[in-house]
Amino acid sequence: LGPFHAATDTQATTMTRVVVSIALALAGSARGGEAPPAAPFDTCSGPVQANLRYNISGLSTEGIPVAFDDDETLADAVCCDSRAAFYAEPQNLFDTPGVALFETIGNATTVFYDSVCGLPLFTAPVNRTMADFEADTREHGWPSYRASEVHSEHVFVNFTTGFVTSSCGTHLGTFLPDDQGDRWCIDLSCVAGNPVASPLPAAPNGAPFRA
């Protein structure tokens, strides 16, 4: 998709989700959950988890041209701050040193959990190989999931904007069908959570999942 991360709706109109080149900075320690967005802009049901998987917690928002609070992390901004609704994490973040998604998960079918409430959102690969999942992700620059990999009870699509959210209110990415079918183009920052015994109360957003 080049510099754009676009979304389509059910009427086949097209909107563009702008993606900026974010200068990543690693913090000295995990900061996830310490600085949620200011209340008027916070769409999540609770703070981002500390110690997110794939070393996501240490990534900063430096370089995003939006007025965030100084101590918001990348996950705070991309997943929970309404001011960042049209901004994604950096393209190919999954493949950067320290994150290395596919080196980390190896050949294991992996559950991806909400970075705020710990609900299971995607399981991949399902009905395809790990090589297929990786190729799909590398082609587009963000983890790309197919219909059989979606936990539809927790994942919602707004077909007007194309935005994908979880039942906890976490902004996840964009719904972008292609010639292979429905595709969920997702920010790894928002599905790098850890499972919890009692997830935070759900706060449904958007339209129901399309079967």
C-alpha cells in the first residue's frame, strides 16, 4: 500500500488512513499502561497493559504529528487515543529489531490478545500455513488476518470508516478486503496483550462482525 493504509466500506467508497513515518525510540523500561490518553480522547476501557508482548511497551510516539501527552507510548496513542484514529503504527514494525514477530512465534499457531483488556482477538495461522500468514503480513506491512482467524465475538468493523475495534473499545486497525477475501490489517501494538483471567468490561464499538 506504499505510504497509505486505506479502508473501504460496504458501499465501496474509499477513505485513506494516513500513515506517518514514526521515529521509534526505545525507552529504558516498559511504560505501557502508565500514561493513558487524556479522558476526552481515551477510547479504551482501561489502561494499556504493562509488559506487552514483542517488546511493544518500550516504543514511543516520537515523530507522530499529533498533539499527544508527552508520556504516551506508541500503544497508548495508536490503540486508545482518538486523536490518532487516522494514524497507524509504522509500516513493517513487526519486522524491526527487538520486535521480530515471526522469529518470536516461530511455527506455533499464536493467539493475539487485546493490549488493554486481554481478550483473544485473532488466532493465526488458521486454515493456512505460517508461511502464508507471514507472506500476507509482509506484503501489506502490518499483521494481516483472514476470516477464519478472527474471534468474531470480540472484533467489530465499522463499515463506514473501515476501522476495526475490539469489544473493549481498543482501536485495532482497518478492514481491507482484497482479491483473496476479507482482510483485517491490524496494528501489532494493539494485539500484543497478555491474557487475563477476568477481562475488563466490554464496551462495544462499531458495527457487528461480517460473517
